[in-house]
Amino acid sequence: MPSVANSDVSRPFNFYLGLGIPLALMLLLLASDPTGIDFAISRLFYTPQAGFIGKHSWFLEDVLHDRAKQAVITVGILAIAGFLLSLLPTRFKVQRRSLGYLVLALVVSTSIVTPLKTLTAVHCPWSLRDFGGAETYTPLLSERTPTLKPGRCWPGGHASAGFSLIAVFFFLRDRRPRAARYALALALSLGTVFSVGRMMQGAHFLSHNIWTLLFDWVICLGTYRLVLYRPAQAPVPTR
């Protein structure tokens, strides 16, 4: 007779697909230049006379950018506070590992943005001559045209504020699957809304935000696999 399965195990997850698909999409983005699609979509939000339609929008800048980012930062602060409380003899103690995962995934997802912006020096659409700016466009892997002001627009930073909440999905998926699905829908929705808002302002191309989504998914999933995932053990037959 097989032994009784351990109830403290994770729900099954296909990590080969979960990591393989986004990594394949990253390679596809590198191999195929998305410039044509990026420019075509950005031109939907741009007119030569007025510039980008959202550039001076109070709602897009003050509410959807500043206030929304502060709300996501609050989630991170609450996660850190919960983890610190879990180090003490409180009711949070049993959630120490899960809270540690949440803090780690959120921090890594959001903290990689600034170094990547500095490393790649990609310009925002609003800085380019094609959209009323002064800079020359160069694809991601191409050598940058000399400039006094390097760009800081790849990947999308504000999109990461939304997509980083994918960590909440993995935080909940083994204990509260329904709530986890809602959290995933919320993270993808917020990331998408933040992305479109910044594209309307001329701050990012579509591909910048797709890269952000792929980075955040891989980081949140990879951290989940290392920190939280507990696969079911093969049953041990008894004599």
C-alpha cells in the first residue's frame, strides 16, 4: 500500500513551459526587430502638432503614474512588515517562508529596472526625432548613436510596478488558488494599464513593456521554484 501523501505540498506546475515560453519569447524579441510594430503603435498616440496625447494628462501622470506607483509600493512595505513580524513570536511566524518569498520576488522584480536602463541607454519615444525629440533611434542591440543625454527607457519601469505583483499570485497559489487567480488577473491588468498609459505619454514603446512582463514573470516564477515550491514525493511502497 502506498504511503499517505503529504498535505503540505505545492499544486503541480509545469516549469518547463512556465519558464520555457517566456525565455523563447525573449529570444524571439532579440532575433526579430520589433521597431516597426513599436513605431506603428506609438504613432497612434502622437500627432506632429500636439505631440503625444497623454503627455500633459493630469490623470495619466498624477493618478495612473504617481498615485498608482505609491499604492504598489505600499504593498511592498506591507510585505516587508509582515516578514519582519514573522521573525518574532507572532501569528505571522508560520508564514515566514511565504512572506520572505514575496519580499524577495517584489524587490528583485522592481530593482533590476534601473540597472538595465543605465546599461542599455535606450531612449524614450518622446526623445526621438521621429516624435518631435532630438535623439536618433537605435534598436536595443545596436551601437548607440553618440549623445550627451543617454536614454533610460528600457525596460518599462512603471509597467514593472504592476507586473511585479505576479509575485502575489505565486504567494497565494498553493494555499488559496482562487484568490491567486484574482491576484494574477489584477497584476496583468495593472501592468497592462500602466504600460498603455506610459505609451500614451510617449515614455515607452510596446516592446519595452513586453520585456518587463517577461522579466517579472521569470523572476517571480524562478524565485517561487527556489523558495516556495514543494513537489509531491513519489509514494513509497510498503511490504
